[in-house]
Amino acid sequence: MTQKNQATVYLIPTVLSHDEKALDTIPVYIVEAIKKCQIFFTEQEKTARRFFKKLWKEMTIDEYTWYAVHHLDDRVRAAFTQHILNGETIGIISEAGCPGIADPGQELLVIAHAHTAKIIPLVGPSSILLALMASGLNGQNFRFNGYLPIESTLRKRKIKELEKVSNKENSTQILIETPYRNNALLADILSTCESETFLCIGVDLTGEKEMIQTKKIKDWKKSHLILEKIPAIFLILKPS
């Protein structure tokens, strides 16, 4: 089937925290982009709908077509491809932050590029960049590693590998974890990394409980920090 018109895909950022304060991080022009879309591919449909209604109270949610992409399957890929071929305007929204960054929506973008759709990334909060900006660690050479292994022995081995890379390349290593495993990851970092290695911890970025602190491992051990079950991000740098 031939493409009728060039499709447009808006990458719509969302909040990092569910606090009302976090809405201040969303530029006002996001609403105009939402109004241009007919179809939305979301990581979690329920939270995306709630977020849109906060931004645009007059939005009639059921007038739009919605797809959940938490687990991409052939049905969702086929539907996305068809909407692209139809030349429609599509919005992709992540569960938190920016679509395509630590987000399953990146797979849809491969399809969009293959069919020469116009892709428009919109400005919004990214925990990766916000934490790096505030950390005081190397912002010129860094690597986002995503999630580490769940099993503690494998996780500690990976942490040690990343610390060695950080030292060799003078690069900041960035990690995330599901909130209920925050304390397990922190414990493994503190028990594995060397005392002079820097660790930055960012918690609830843009939210009411936001905290961003950078200390050496030896100083974090003195703090006896217990993390709540809220989003957190970890940055490691072992100076060369």
C-alpha cells in the first residue's frame, strides 16, 4: 500500500513526578502538539489520559485512538505502520520523561523512519540530563546504562565493571532502578565501589521530595541513607 501523505509523529514529554509541582516543567506548547494528534501510542494509557486532562481540561479523551506499548507486539506494530501509511498525526508518550529514552517507544520510531515520517521531538524533563546537570560530575563524557542485573552478585560485578570504565575513560556512569529496589542497588554500590569514587543520587526529580546530592562513597557510608520507594537515579564517577 502506498503512503497517502507524510505522517507526523510528535514525541510528547510527560512529568517525572505525580506532584502538581511537576506540571511546571512541561512547556505550554505541548498542549498545541496534543491537539494536532488523532492517535496516541502510550507506555501506560491510564496515566497518559490523566496527564493530558491535567494539561487540557477540555480534552474529550474518547475522541482519540489509544494504543498501549508497554509490551510491543505485532498487532501494535502493524497498527502504527498503518497509521503512518495513512499519513496521520501521531503522538508517542512515555510513562515518565521523554519518549524514546529508556522507553519502548523507540521501536516505533524505527518504523516511522523507515516510512519517512516527519518526527518532531518536544522539549521536556529528562531525569538523566537533570541529574547529570546537577551532579557536578563529568557532563562531557557519560554513559547511560539503564537497569543493572537483578541478582546481587551479577549486579555487583557490573557495578565494578562500570567503575573501572569510569576511571579509565573519565566518564560518568548513569544507572536507574525500579523504586522498590533502590535500597538494594545503593547497598551494592556502597559495598562495591572504592571509597574515593563519587556517587550522585537524584530522587523524585522535579517533585516535592526532590533531592540531588553528590558525595564520595566513604561519605555516603556515614550518612546511612534509606531511599523511599520513589523514582531515583544514580551516577558514578571514579576520577582518573
